[in-house]
Amino acid sequence: MGVTGLGLLIVAAGAFRVGTLLIGLAMIGGAVLRWALPSVGMLAVRSRFTDLITYGGLGAAILLLSLMAQPHPWLKVPFLEDILHFTV
């Protein structure tokens, strides 16, 4: 949670790409920690599989979107540009 808070502060300070990269990495780190911990006691209201898919999927999506953010994207995915071209 601390890394996510730091990422939000960095985004608020004006470094959008770095902040969102930290948020995505924090989500993926949360998925890894949930996988590594054998039991979480009374905090387990969802299954481990649900947490892994949710945290890992959202973290990967945030990382991918932050790498593709304009201007000057660090990652270019051609088929996504085609989808944008045909929908707008």
C-alpha cells in the first residue's frame, strides 16, 4: 500500500508515467505476496486464485497503459493503434 501511495503522490506531483509504473508494480507485487503467503487467516474473504488474477491482471494492464501513454510512448503496440484508428 505504501508503494501505491507513493505512486499516487508522484502522479500528483506531475510525473505521470513514473507514478503509474509504481502503481502497476505495486499491484503485481501484491499478487506475488498473495501467492507466497500460505494462509491469511480471517482476511481471506476471496480465494487466492481470485486475488492473483485480479491483482496480476490489473497490475499488468496499468503497466501496459502507462508504457503506452502519450506523448512519446515507451512501448508501441501496432494493433492497438489500428483499433484506435478504426474506432475514432
